[in-house]
Amino acid sequence: MFKKEFSPGAKSKVKSSVQRGIRQKAIETYPKLEPYIDEIMPKKEQLDLVKIPDRVSLYVLNATPLFYQHMDDPLIPHLSLVHKYPHCFHRLRIDRGAIRFVLSGATLMVPGLTSPGGRLPDPTISPDDEKGNDGYGGTELNTGEVVVVEAEGKENACLVGVLKMSTKEMKEKKKGVGMEGGHYVGDGLWKLDLS
């Protein structure tokens, strides 16, 4: 989606009622963000909306990108927000071999997640004991859910986007498209200058 570099479009202030709605939507979509929402989007601060190509809205606070949204799709966190609060989002992990493909904007294929270096949620582990699965959760994720993709051996997430296949289906088929598009480290959204 953001393979090429681009310039930000028109910037406008978000009304306080709309800002409250965005805060609420962020909490509903990412419940683990609730304790940090006042840090992320303080009530007294002005949130800005920046229009970017392909009808995408980018929500920005003091030149810091927070979330983006394509039309009526879900709010998706910018990677800078993910790097600050990594434990607040559903996470998957790709193996070392998939890293260079993801960072060049390729579609995330299921073998990168199901191979020995990859990690998918393990429902045999209780949600209270996520440490047993390296923090990758015990709840299966469905098609259409927003996930953060980490890379084997790396500290920070490299991709965030929407699943095209449920994690249960990924384990069964072990092939196909896991995620298309998305926002990755080094893409146009990552390099966007908002100053």
C-alpha cells in the first residue's frame, strides 16, 4: 500500500467529538492500549488528520503519526506507536528467511509464519500464561484482524496489517497469502516527513 514515497496531503484539525470517537475506537480495537490511551492521545491535545494517497487518513499528534485508516477499514497503528507499545497488539512472528521479502513490500506468505522460526498463537496455552508461547498469545486470530508482525531475532516489529487468512487456517494449509499490503519499516509511510 505504501511502497513508494509520497508527500502528505491536506492537514486539518480533528473536532473534539471525532477525537473522542477515535480514542474509543482505538480502545475497542486494541483493549490492551486502554491504560496508555491518555499518554498516546491526551484529551487536551489537538489531533490532526493528514490525507495521504489512496484515500487513507493518517491521525497525527504533534507531527507523530499514531493511526491510519483506509476509508471505513479498521484503525491500524503506525509502526512508531507499535514500537513504543508492542505488548498491546496481537503479534505473529516470521522466520529469518521472510524478513527481506517483507521489508521490500512483498505479500506476507504463510510459510514465513509456519516454519520453525515463525510463531502463531497456540490455543493450548491459556491466555493468562502468554509467556509460555513467547508472548504470542493463546487465542486464534480471524481473517480481518489487525496484527503486528515481528521478525525472528529482531527486537522491533517490521510490519503491521490486516490478516487475509485466520491463524487456524494458516496452521492447516501451511501455504497461501497471510497478509497483503500493510505498513512496513522503510515504506513510504515510515519515511513520511510530517514536520
